[in-house]
Amino acid sequence: MEARVAALEESNWALRETLLKISLKERFYEKLRPKINRLQHYHPRKLNVPDSYRDVALPSELPTFAIVTPSYNQASFIGATMDSVLGQEYPALKFHIQDAKSSDGTVGILQSCNGKFSWNSAPDRGQAHGINLGFHSVQGEIMGYLNSDDMLLPGTLAYVARAFAADPALDIVYGHRICIDEDGMEIGRWLLPKHDREAIKWFDYIPQETMFWRRRVWDRLGGLDESYRFAVDWDFILRAHAKGMKFLRLPRFLGCFRVHQEQKTGQMLQVAREEMARLRLAHLGYLPKQQQIEQAIAGYLRRHVIYHRLYKLKLINC
């Protein structure tokens, strides 16, 4: 009996050691996996924003921001989106919500906020059309759009304004992304290396909710291409690149991307594949195979992994 017990204990210890080795190996490889295009990296935790984000000094000359939020049946989240924009307390802000005739209580929320921003509720032909309609209602020197389930982080508009003021040649900026869940809890972070004009031709790594551009970009490109339903922002980015416009990745988290069951990202996978293939054909001149795409972006992803590890080790601040 004692021999059997001893053998069982030895077997249990061997199993524990094996599981520990597997766990350590998985943790090691997890640290080396790219975080870009993965929407959840860890269990939900409280969203942590440094106090310094709220203390960004305004530039001496304030550019006007025009922010448009396209909306359709997202009453659960639009309040947080509005608060994140209005909470910027940016003195020269023009904020417009273009609702696509929501039927879930969104219009009632907008009506309760009359006077804080402009809004309209009418049917549209899709997200790009709604955003284009919105920018007919508000104009500004710096533009950006924020979906009705996403959020800006505190101090973002002041920070972006300072970046544009520092470089008159700069056309488009973007920053790092925080992923949040339905309850606003943090579930992941994307830290992006410096802008790569070649990698962007192969896949869209720019977090849309963090992207802002000068009015001259919009005027030159003629707004968003309404033939796209999913890859609206990637098409806009690639057309800007083709015109030689100057991009800059800012070293700061600028916005939050909300992950939930009803979002467009998860519902339009086939449309996404078709539109991404269309864009690669237009800007690369052919349809690459998946292996070619992976090889083309490997260097960018390696830089991303290194950058992310340096951040986790607190060797860089964002």
C-alpha cells in the first residue's frame, strides 16, 4: 500500500512539473506573440489612465477640431463616447453625431443633450456615407471620426493639436490603442512602432479611433469612398499615402476600441476579406498569398513585439 501511495505521489509530482514546464513555455511564447489584431490580451481590469494625460497644455494658437460620430443602434455605448469627446474640454471643438435613424433609444439620448453638440438622425447608405454627411455639418482645421462605441482618452485633442502645431508639414497622426470590453474594462493594449510606409500597403495596423488629419487631406482626397463598407479607413489611408502625405505615429495612447458582440469588426468578415483583397490589388498591383503578406509584415511585427516588451518592462513611457 505504501509503495502504491509513493508511486502515485511521484506520478503527481511528475505531472505538476510537466504542466509547469508547459505553462512556462506558453508564457514565454505569449510574450513573443504580436498583440496587433488581437482584441483581448488578458482578463478585464480597470482602465488605468495616467494623471499626466489630463494635464496637457494647449498650444498658443488653437486649431479647430471637427469630430464626427456615426451612430446606429448603440444606445448602450454612445453616452460614454459623447462623454469622452466633451470631457476633453477643448475650447475649439465642433462635435457632430450623425445617426442613421436608430430605433433603440439613441435619439432620446441625443435629444437630452441638445446644445452640447450638433446632431441629425436620418437614414444613410452606410458608415462612410454617414461620416461624409457629418462632415458637411461641421468643419475644422483638424478632423477625425469616432465610432459610437469607441472613446477618446483624456487630453487627446490637446496632445494632437500640439503635434500638428509643432510640424506644419504634418498631414495625419495616430497613436496607440487600448481595447476595452462592454463594461469599459481594459482587456488589451496595442503599442505600435514608428510609421512604416511599406507595411501599411499590406495590412491596416492604424487604430482608426486614434487617427486625425488636417482639413487639406480631406479636401484633396474628396472624403471617404462610400463603396467601402468595412475597409473605409484603410482606403482613406492608402489614398493619402499615394498622394505623398506625411504620417506620424504619436508615442501615446489616444483612444479606446470597444470589443463587443454587435460590432462591425466581427459581423462582416467576408466583406472585410473582399475589400482588403480589393485594396491590395489596387495598391500592390496583384493579389498576394497569405504567406507573402506574412513575410512582408514580419519586420514590422518584430519591431512591434520589441516595442511592446520595452513598454512592459517600463523602459519606455507612453
